[in-house]
Amino acid sequence: MVEIASLCLLLACAETLHGIARTTLLIPRIGKDRAIKLSALTGTLLAFGICWWWVPGIGLRSAGAHLALGLGLAAFMAGFDVAIGRWLMRKSWTKIWPDFDPRSGNYLLFGLMALCGIPLLVWLGQ
């Protein structure tokens, strides 16, 4: 259980730094729309790398357990994103929900869906 909580915190810290890097380095160079789309891909790759390093040490032994881990990670990260938006950035709910809507140009939902399967992919690749 401590390993899973640690993985959640590690992913949250990495994605927070990833978002700061996107805002400060990428948006000024390529624009907000392109940066948001690109960061969905790079954020997913970052999560995959962290999971590749961390998930085997958790000791799960079945595909179902790894899928449940992925679902839990995605739920945690979605909640973390909402919490950061709501309490740190002081966004209204009407500004938070479009982050999860691909029709608004944000691909966060696709990254979360990928995160659901990443622990399973790591397990299958080990």
C-alpha cells in the first residue's frame, strides 16, 4: 500500500513539474493549443517511464491487479488535477471541466485513459 501511495505522489510531482515546464518553456515557443496537445503525449510517456521503474517493485501478480492499479492511478491523477485547478489555481468548475473534454482541444482524458493501462503494459513487458 505504501508503494502505491508513493507511486501516486511520484506521478503527481512529475506531472506538476511537467505542467510547469509546458507553461514556461513550451507555450511561448509553439503556442498554447499545440503545447497542450504535445504535453498529453509527453505526459503519458513520462507516466509510462515512472511506472516502468516503479510498478514491478509493488509486487502485483495478476493482470486484474495491474488494471486496478491503473484505474486507481488515473482516478488519483484526475482528482489531483481537479484539486490543483480548484484550490491552487482558483479556477471555477466551468474552467476545470473543459480540461477533460477533448472537444475543447485538451487531451487530458486520453492521457488518463492511457494511464489506466500502463501498469498492465509494464507487467506484460516484464
